[in-house]
Amino acid sequence: MAAIAPGIDILSGLLLIVGLWTPIGGVLQALVEFSDGLAGAGYEHIVRGTIGLSIAMLGPGAWSVDARRFGRKRIDVTVLKD
């Protein structure tokens, strides 16, 4: 895993920069960072893993490749009145 982790880290970073397969890139980033954090490399890896998971759940931005291919997702929250 020590030899594969830098390659996965670079791949996930490129996917997130371009905005292609954003959920996959975020999960890959989180897996690498959580494995480094659990190996005792420091708490900053846990924070980076949490950010990776957050990006995976939020999805692509407005100017990403995913948004151009699949359309921008929008959630409207309305308050119901009784």
C-alpha cells in the first residue's frame, strides 16, 4: 500500500481538480488520508479525509466536467406551513 498510495493520491487530486468523477475522487482521497491517519502520521490526515468525504457527498461544482456532462443538481428546500 505504501507504494500505491502516492499514485492514488495523485489520481484523486487530478480527478478533483478537473471535476471528473468527483464522488470517486473524493472517496479515493478519503481512503488514502484515513489510512495515513490511522497509521499514526498525524491528525491533519483525518481532517483531509473528512474533506474528501465532504466533497464526495457534495458532488461536482458548476464549472466541472461532471456538471457539463450530467447537468447541475439543485436541491430546493421549502418550508411547509400548517
